[in-house]
Amino acid sequence: MIRVLQFALSFVLPLAACVGVCTAASADSIDQGQALFNTNCLGCHGTPPNAMKIDLLAAANNPGLIRGQIKTNPAMSFLAPLTDTDLANIATYIAYPVTDDTSCILGWGEVNYPTLLSPRTESQQGAGYEFRYYPPANAYFGVNLAPPTSTRHLYYLDGHTGKLSDLGDITPFLNSALSAGCP
Ligand code: HEC
């Protein structure tokens, strides 16, 4: 069964990713936004979404708000060299912080692989993963928690055999899930 899933995922997903219209919130812009955020913002603001020292969610998908802060907030004036594209990517990242990426992918998996990944459920965290558990198939589906996004992989664990399958980098999965509107 795992092999079937891997087979299906490895062939269907790269094709499905960004065929036709891609949303602006591609995994690339999220990765770039995350890197820019870590370099320029994290020191003062912490990591989205939970560890932020003040609520930055107003800046989600709102680069204009960040530009406004850079112009009016003396603490942030040194960030003036950041380009509009940089700010757009940062605003995208703030809108899709790490745990939201994972929810998007896991929810998308539930919709596409209902035989294994049902009933639909909530994410939980443990042992270095954010994952969901599906009792009927004794199946676990999740993403390792380590940032940055580029080092995060999607995993499937068969609870019967204990076999953990690494389905690869989350990027193509995230692109497909974002294109599908995080179902
Ligand atoms: C040197 C410290 C510092 C850095 C670096 C910094 N900020 Fe700020 N930021 C602040 C301070 C101080 C405030 C004002 C907090 C307040 O008013 O309570 C602020 C406020 C904000 C606000 C307004 C939040 C609100 O709800 O009003 C946003 C949005 C914001 N920062 C985004 C960013 C982003 C994005 C970056 C990186 C590109 C960044 N900041 C980098 C210190 C910093």
C-alpha cells in the first residue's frame, strides 16, 4: 500500500504542481519570505505564529503594512533597502507560517487519499513531527518540524509494520495543496 501511495505521489504531484494557474503563494515565495524574515525580522519579532512577541498577523498578505512600519517606525527604518518583492514574500510567509503549511498539505492529502487518510482529523505535534493519525488504517501522515521549509519532508508511517516512508521535500506537495486552496 505504501508503495502504491509513493508511486502515485511521485508521479502525480510534480505534474499537478502549478499546471495552469499558480497562486501567488507558491512554496518558493514562502521559502524566500521565510529566509528574509529570519534574517531581518526574527531577532525583534520571534518566529510566527506562536513565538511572535507582538501580533504580526496584520501583516499577513499585506506588504503595505510592513512598508508603512519601515517608513514610520524608527526601530525598523534600517530595513528600507528591502524591495517590494521582498516585502511581498515576507507577507506571504507570515500568512503561511510553518504549521499552516503542514495543515494545508495534510488536509490536501486527506482529500486525495481518503482510503488511507480518513476520517479527517486535527494535527498534533510530537517526536519532532507535526502529524495526523488515522485509526482505521493505523496510519500516520506528517511533516518534520525542523525549519527551514527546504529541509522539511513529508512522511507516512504504517502503524502496523512501523515502517516510515520519506515521501520527499514538502515543496511540490505544498505547491499542489496551495493550488488546490488548502482543502
Ligand atoms: C530592530 C527591531 C525590529 C526589527 C528588526 C523589525 N521590527 Fe517590526 N517592529 C518593531 C517594533 C519596536 C515595532 C512596534 C511594536 C509596537 O508598536 O508595539 C514593530 C512593529 C511591526 C509591525 C506592526 C505590528 C502591529 O500590529 O502594529 C509589523 C507589521 C512589523 N513590525 C513587521 C516587521 C517585519 C516584517 C520585519 C522584518 C522585515 C520587522 N518588523 C523587523 C521592531 C522591529
